[in-house]
Amino acid sequence: MGALCALSAVVPSFAFGAPRLGVALGIQAQFGLIALDGFIVACISGAVTAVAIELVHPDIRSTGASVLSLFQTSVIAGWVSDAWSPETALTVMPAFGLLAGGDTRLPRGHRLGDAPACRK
């Protein structure tokens, strides 16, 4: 899961940031990278959402799910785009995939102590 999150950060960053690195991508190549990233994100979005909802207390799961949905879509991207530029936002925003990849590893270490209580 973490590797897919990292890949979902690298692919679109390269698709939108290649000209800043001096690499000229054609329209077809850029579109292909964007489509590949769409496939990768579709593969991981359900698992990331499940992990996030599992970590929220059952009494407020619906609120947690709505906040997650809000921030997965446009809030952070809008802030970055307003602060810098849309091109920079499209290059920088995939870095949040790296944060998500690290976040998926947290439940393994932090929730193991809860396992005996769940079995009762």
C-alpha cells in the first residue's frame, strides 16, 4: 500500500513538473501519465479511506468520513493553488501521497495493543 501511495506521488509530479526539470513531455505522454495516476489512485483510495475511518471513534465516524472526503477533494489543493499557482499546485500536491503512504503504516504499530480487547 505504501509503495502505491509513493507511486501516486511520483507519477503526477513528473507529469506536471517535467518541464521544470528540463524534460519535454509531449501531450500524449503527459496524458498517459495522468491516466496511469488515475488508475493508481483508484486502486488505493478505498483502502486509505477504510484505514482512516477505522481510526476514528465509532461515535463520530460519519463526521470523520465527511471531513476526510472534504480534504481528499479540493480544500488543500485550493489553498496551494491560491498561494502559489495552479501549475505549482499540480506539481506539489502529489507529495500528499507520500504522507498517506506513511499514514497507512501507523495502524500496524499503534493498534496492536487493541487487538486483545477486540477479540473478547
